Amino acid sequence: MLKSLNKIVDRIPGLQNGAALIEPSRSVEEMLEHLILGYDSAVDKASLSAVFTNSQFALIEIHAKNGDQPKWKGQLEPLLPEGTAVFLAASNEADTKILLNFSPHQFGDIKKAIADEAAKRSGVSWLVCEPFQAIDELKKVHDESLKKMEKYLFYLPDQTLFLYDELPAEKAKQANFDLNHFIELVKDRLFNAAFDYLKSHIEYLAGRYSNDSFEFKSFLGNIIFNIIVLLDSLKYDTQELERNKYSYFTNINEAENVEEAVDEFHRFLEEVRKIMMLHGGSDEQANNLDKILSYIEQHYTEPLRLSEIAAHFHFNASYLSSYFSTHHKEGFSEYLNRIRIKKSMELLENSPVTISNISGMVGYSDHSYYCKVFKRITGMSPGAYRKEYHADHENEAKGLAHLKK
């Protein structure tokens, strides 16, 4: 369109000198904002090329958490190395984007100057993208590098400086949250296990800084919805949760950072716990313990470990150890030893199997350790117990025979 208009002007006498009127006059800041928005104008690029006297560029973004965006361009200029050109690229209530134009050897000093300023100011976060060599790359750097760093702001609200080559390490990628597994735990009323699994995954997601905040918030909202539906199907009184659920959704969606979102989610979980306690949820601990004790009774002959049982019941191992001791008055190892020794006593009484074989049959791979545990619990060795039992049994049989005569 512009080319066609220029051709028409060229053909009209007296208008050639006024051709410049067709080309709208824009400031450098307006042209930079147009490039970031994706308006690929050859005229703008040509005009900008004449403005930039240095060979390298860097895009930075400044976030003021209180919403106050001062005139950063004027404040930044005296802090940077001499000869660094500073241009306002875009600005709104949330952030200000600045384009720097400088010589290659100046970038180290620029980063240091920004780092020093970031250390002095609380409530302000600075994002510094990698340097680039052509103004044509501005949109790519904005869309790829800057947008990635902006995601970190949600997860690390107190960090004041984000450098493209020194970003905080994320948590290693883990398996996706298994919603079906979580639902089954809730249906089985294994609430502690279900919530431990859930909280562990939320902690993991809170450490995945390059994930979009919308995904994180959507996950929390989806879990709230599913928990309310599940509790209702389990005949819990969910009226209060139903009344407040949209408030939870709204507060999570409007959360400015991960801490606010998680705090709101925990408020929801506290309400869920209260409902459980008021409507029969307090039976869960006894139910859990019965299942664990039953499992040990069925598998005592195997080389059981606390970590394996924890995995089977979806508990954290250290939590299960504490849980077991708290709710059964003895630790896991003591209980397992007592079950095994009790079973071995039955074999000593009622079978001719050798003591060394019995130790293996009840789950001990080390015969001497079995004998040591047996003596600690019963006060005598396995051989002495068998001998005493049979002697008592024979005496009892003789006494009964004597009475019959």
C-alpha cells in the first residue's frame, strides 16, 4: 500500500517534495514496541538502524511489585557504563521493558550495575536477557527468553534479579500426577496417604519455575473440584465446601505468586480435614493401621523393610515409622520381630523342623540373629524353649494318664 501511494505521488507534479508526509513519523519507543508486537516494518528497521550506534543489544524488564512504575529510563542511564544507549521499549502498570545498545566489552559492567541496583531495591525484580547483535532479533528474544524468565517471577516472588545465564535450577522432572491413584486412595479413606502424595506433587510443581502459572493454578482448582465430588460420594457433608469453592477458585486464580496460591489451597485442605473429623474421618488412622498390621501378618516370612511397606501403602518411610510408633505403642521392627518369634514358637511346638530351617521360614536370613532375637523376647534360646515345651507336654500327658488309671 505504501509503495503504491509513493508511486502515485511520484507521478503528480509538485507533490514529490511532500512524499515524506505519507510516512508517519514515530518515536524510537513506538517503533520498538511495534517490533515487539510483531509488526515487521522495513521502514522502522531502517530508521532504527540509523539510531543505534553500538553493535550489541540487550532487553531488560523491570517489575515493581507495588504497581508503581517510575521513569526507569531516566533512573537507569546514570548507572550504566558511559556510551550505553537506553531506550524505552514498552511500559504498562506491571512492568517496563528497556532496550540497551552498547559495545560488546561493556556487557559485564552493565550486568554488574544492574545487579548492584537490584540488591538495593526491595519490591523490584530485574530480568536481563542474553545480548544479541541485530534489531531484527528483538521479538525473538522477547518471546523466547524474556517470556521464560517472566514465569520465574510467579514462583520466586522475593528474588530481585534474574540473569539469562544464572537462572535458579528447577526441580528435576518427575512423573505426572496420577489422579486415578489419588482418587483410589481417597475412596479407600486413606486420606493421610492421599494428602501426602498430593502435597509432595505440589511441592514439586512449585519448583518447576519455567511452567506457566496458569497450569499450576489449574491443577489446584482441578484437585479442589475432585476432592469435593469424592467426599460427597463418600457421604461427607460437603455443603460448606460447595458454598466456598468459587471463592477458593477465585483466590487461587488471582494469586500473584505461588505462595498465595498454595496458602489458599491449604485453607481448603484444612476445611476438608475439619469435615473428616466431624463426620467419621477420625476412623481413618485405625483403618490404616489395621491394614498395615494385616499386611505384616500376611508377609512376615518375606524380607520386609519399612521402605517397602511405606511404598505399598503410599506413605513416606520416615512418616510411616513415626506413625507406626505413635499408633501402636512399639516400632515397626519390634512388632515384626514379635510376630516372627510368635510364629516360630508355634513351629517349635508343633513340627520337627530344625531350628535353622525355622529361622528361614519365619523371615530371618541370619540364624544367629534369629536366636538372639528369640532369647531377647522369650528369655531362652529356641532349643531350650522346644525342649522345655515338650518336657512340659510329656509331663502333662503322664499326669493325665495317671488320673485315668
